[in-house]
Amino acid sequence: MEKTIRVGIMPGRITEYAVTTGTSIADVLAMASLDPSGYDVKVDGEKITNLNTTVVDDATSLVLLVKQVKGNK
């Protein structure tokens, strides 16, 4: 099934893409020409770490790259 999701980078641009449910987040980012290096990847506000096994499902609406926050160590 196809659905429209918003994909983008913060700060910057967010664009809508039509994708098939079951598409990996890695493929979605490639479709949007976005490189996740140096960014946290968030799907509907939840940080994910495995871009190849996390997939678009019926509830997915937003995929964002957010600058990594460096904390005190």
C-alpha cells in the first residue's frame, strides 16, 4: 500500500514523498537524497538506530534528520 510521508532535515527542508509501506527508512532517506551521517534519525519523534530494519508502516508520517546533541561527558 502506498502512503504519503514527510521526510526532511532540521533545520532545513521537509518534503512529502509517496512510499510503499514496508520500505526501509534507509531507502526513504536515499529517495530524499539525505545523508544521515552526523544526525539522529527520528521516525514520528522516536529516535531509531537501525535504518535498514526499521520500515514505514501504516502509522508512519514523519521521518526527520536532527543534528546530534553533544552532551557533557
